[in-house]
Amino acid sequence: MMVVVKVRGVCPSCSTRPHGRDRRILLRSRLSPVPVRQWVLSLPKRLWYFLHHDASLAHPVLRIFLAEVEAALRS
């Protein structure tokens, strides 16, 4: 008979500890205590291939995205 014991604190697939401890250390030592926002650019799946394989297309898309983020932050 095989007994499976679930232990918190170690990832079963890679045998590493969760990133929570590392995140706390990073927050205390590296990041200043100011609000942080995360911006995510969502694109249709049909565009992923073209943007991934052609940097000349990715740069204008990134510029438009950053311009919109800047405009949102300024308003």
C-alpha cells in the first residue's frame, strides 16, 4: 500500500519552495513602498505569430501600447 503525503511548502513537480518567500524578500529589500500597477497587452491569437516572428511589426505595436499607457497615467 502506497501512502501519499501532501506537504505544503514544496512544489511536487520541481521540488522547489514556492516563490512567496522570495517575493517578500524582494519587496522588503528592492522595491520602494509605492503603489505598483501591471499593464497587460492582449492581442488576438491570429496576430501572435506575426508579432513573434517579425520584430519590425512588434515595435510599432509596443509603441502604441506604451503611448496609451502613458496617456492613461497622465489623465
